Amino acid sequence: MKWILRKENDECLIKVKKQEDGEEKDFSYIDMIKDLYENKRIEPAEYDGDFSEKEKESLDELIKDINIHIQSFFESDECIDAEEPLDSNIES
């Protein structure tokens, strides 16, 4: 997923572009979470409009932080999956 950020006259609009079809769609948190689960990352954003360098840096840092946390989540999730199930020591 790639965020496409547009700004005109202090109004910001977020669209997303999916890798598989390249089509722009309205942003949805649910779709973002599904895409993060499948692809485990967000691509660098595309900027269109009157963004200051400070705004771009802030948004790039946000995407970087999301990617770091997602990577960390999936690495820890893989470790948990490799361990013995938690309920295996429970007697029947």
C-alpha cells in the first residue's frame, strides 16, 4: 500500500494506491490494517501539493515508525508460533 497525500489550501486528502492494481482508492483504516497484515509494510508516500519540508519529514517518519512496529510485531509473532502452545501443560 502506498499513501498518496494531496494538499491544497491547507486541506489534506489521503488516497491509497494498492500494489496489485495500481488504482487510487479512498483511505480506510480497515483496509490499511488488512494490507499491513498481508504485505507487512507501507511504501514511501507520494506527495502532491503544498506540503512543507517539515510536513513531509513528519509524515515520512510516521510511515517509517509504522513499518518498524509492524516488522517487530511479525517477528515476535513468528517467535510465539514457533514455541510450544501455551495450553499444552494443562491436564485434561
